[in-house]
Amino acid sequence: MQQRFPIAAATFKGGMRDKFLLGLGIVSMLLVCTMPVFGSFSMRDVAGAATTYGLSLVSAFGVLLVIFIGGTLIPRDIQSRTIYSAVTLPVSRTRYLLEKYLGLAHLLAFSMGALGVVNLAALGLMASYYPPDKPLAWGNYLVYLFFDLEKLLVLAAVLIFLASIATSAFLPQVLTVAVYAIGLTTEKVKLYVESAEGAKNISPALKVVVQWLYYICPNLSPFDFKVQMIYALPVDPKIMLLALLYGIGYIVVMLVLASFAFSRRDFV
Amino acid sequence: MKRLLCLCIGLLLMSTLPWLTAARNDAPSPERLGYKPSFEVTYFSSLEYRYLLSELLFYDATFYYGTILEKPGLRPDYIMIGRYIDYATRLNAFNIDAYYLGQAILVWEAGLVKDMNLMLERGAKRRDWDFYLPFFLGFNHAYFLNDPKGAAEYMSQAAKLNPRATFLPTYVGRLYYEADKTKQAIQYLKVVYEGTFDQKLRKSILVRIATLESIQFLEGAVRKFEQKTGRRPAELDELVSAGILKGIPPDPYGGHFFYDRSDGRIKTSSKMALQGAKNDRH
């Protein structure tokens, strides 16, 4: 990877050396270890409660990673002026941007994998002490982790796009948090405004705004497979396939837009 | 020197923490369970953490109830607990803990049987592998709503979901032919006890079973008295004076048992709730 994608390799190494990642990793591992405490308050489903807590932690860890590590990738290069040497390299700006994204994706996959393994061990331990009604579906855990990673990659693509047009690190981070919140809400709100109850309570103008937001912002809800993991529910292959395609499509669109913006950007 | 002084002032101010906790602990109970936003706001703002939020709402209601029980003279805010359980089960219709809590508190102590049944029906549709929810529904219909036909339907569903529970088919039959509700309630509570991990809840179930067993014992003694004298007793002390009992057993909830001549049933002044909730059937 280092020879074929040197910028991606440097981004991955830089991210691994980041103290924020280390701190966040340690805190997350410790929190995962508190799963038995959280689950112990359950009356009937100790393993289910602990799993809910563990999966929510892993997801929150991933989002913080995207925002705080991914959010500084390009702005840091601009502020430290290393971008000048980067744009003079015999690589296109698009390649620079894509390799930055690739490095971040690699870092996300590695971090989520590491935390996912710790979480998996904790879940197995909990399930052996407090057997759930239905045996844990380990395949669903892989599905959950894979699609949670895809959600983070979509979010990272949005962040790269915003960073390619913004002049500071702060603005893309704040906007990505907003996109994250909207992305997890648009589907619910759209379904609500289209329901009989929503039609009565919501004005037509607001309905149009909601529908626009639904199509423009990424819909992150389909990547959430927590409930299938917690309660060992069957996963619909059609939904998985569509979510996979939608996620890839959104990432491609964001990176293309980022490439357009970044190629025309004046750093002087 | 200035820094040291500031540090001392800071530490002094921080030492108010135990008083702050004590003051918060003494605050009126409704303020302790004060989550007020509408369900829609809760649902939309929960992002991808609605399952976690559902658990947290359940925990909040459980801790609140546990705290109230430890304070004599306070009555839990059942409406608020019901709201928490409703939100928890709407955010995550699979959350069995919330149904358990609701069945233990709202039904037995607050008499909110129909509200709880609506939540249980919602849950039974989603947790289609779990026999507990139709079992709860069946029991509520039989014991609280006097609807043996509806109860039998739910119990049949429960029996299909858990063929290992061999008592369920006979339980269904008894709902039709047997009027001994105390026995039904004891058997129901024993099933709930077996499926509960929480030690506090297990303890409270055991207390309720002990109370019902005392009632069952007294009901038997009343029947003996009727056979012996050909009339109903005016009060339970007559069972002692007639030599059927050596004494009246104490109510584990702190009340006292009495005989209600209007319906011929043994009841307790505690209503089997530590705070004496008004709507309990006993």
C-alpha cells in the first residue's frame, strides 16, 4: 500500500499516531468493559441490554473518529502548508483527495475492527453467563459492523467534500455533525409527514423541505442493523444489497463533488 | 500562595456535593422522573440510539420506583412510570424489560390493565418467539378483566410458543372451569419469578407469592368454617375462635387480612402494594 498509495499510507500512519485516537480507543475499550454493569440492571434480558449498550458505544466511537480525525485531515495540511508540497507532487489533486479518503477509510476499518473484536468477546462472555432467549446471531454481528463502517464511510465522504470547500477545520466538523443528525432523522420524518397524522399536522411547505432534505442528505438509517443483532432477527438480503448500493453511490457522488471543488481551489 | 488559596476555596465549594445530593434526594418525587418531551420529539432526536434510549428510560423508571419504595409515605407517580414504559416500548418494541416492569407495577399496583395490555399486544406482535407476552396478556384477561375466553386465546398462543411449559394447557382449561383466582395468580407469579434475573424484582415477587399463599390458606379455612357451621364468618377472628386456625397470618406488606362478606373473598388492607395503591384488585 505504501508504494502504490503513499498519501493513503501516510494518512493511515498519521491517524494511528494521533493521540486522540489512542485516548478515544482506551476510553471506548474501558466503556465496553462496563457492559456487564449496564446489563446487570436488566430484569429479564441481561445479554440484550448489554448488547444494546455495546453496539451503541461502537457506533458512537466510529462517529467521533470520523469527525475528529477525518475533520482535520485536509485543513491540517492547509494550515501547516504541507498542501503546497503535496500539490506540486506528480499526482493530481483528485488522487491526493482520494488517497486521503482511502487512508481515512483504512483507519476507520482498522479501528472499528479492533473495537468490534473486543466488543464481540464481551458479548460472548455476557451471553455465556446470561443466555438470551434466542442464541446470539454472530453473522448478524458482522452485518452490523460492516454496515456501521459503511455509514462511517458515507459520513467521511461528506466530510471530505465539506473540507474541500471550507477554509477552516471547525466548519466541516460542525456541518458533518449536522449531516449525521439529519441523516439519521430524514427517513423517520419523511415517513411521518407522509402518514395520515403527519399530513394533518405538517404544512405543505415543510413537507417539501423534508423531502428535499431526504434526497440531498445521506439517509443513514438503512445502515443501522443493531436491532437485528440484539434480538437475532433475520436480515433481509434485499435491504442489505440496496443499502450497500446506496452507500457506494453516495460516497462516489460526494468524492466526485469534492474532486471538482478541490481541483478548482486556490491555496494562495 | 494565591493559587493555593484558590485551590482551597475550590475544594471548599466542592465539598458541598454531599448536601447537593441529599437535597436532590429529598426533592419531591415527580421531579425525579421528569422526562416530558412528546414521543415524536424523542423518537426523531434519538438518532441511532433509540434502543439505548429505550433501555435508559426503563432504567430511569426502575431506579425511580426503587427509590420511592425506600421512602416511607411516598406514592410512586404511576402515570409517569406508565409514560416511560410506553416510550421505552415504542422506541424499541422488543424491550422485554420494559414490559416486565409495566406488568409488575402498572397492572398490579396502579390498575392500568387496559393500558398495559395495549403495550403488551404491541410487543407480542414483534417478539413473536416469546411466550411471556401472550402469557401476561392471558393472565390480565383472566385475573383482572374477568374475560376467560380472551385469556384462553392468549394462553393457547403462549402454550404454542413454549411447549416445555407443560402447565399452560391445563392452565387454559382452568381459566374456563375454575374460579380459584388466587391459585391462578400464584402459578402466574411463579412463572414470572423463574424468568426474572433482577434480584430486587425476584424478592418482591416472592413477597407477593407469600401474601397470596396466605390468602389461599385463609380461603381454605373459610371453606372449612362454612362446612362446619353452615354459614359465612363475620370476620377472620371467628376462624380462630372456632378452632380452625391458631392465629391469622401476618400480611408481608404490612397490612392485615380481612374477610369481605360482599364477595366472600379474603382481602388485605395493604392491597399488596407497599404504598397502598388505590386501584389494586385486592
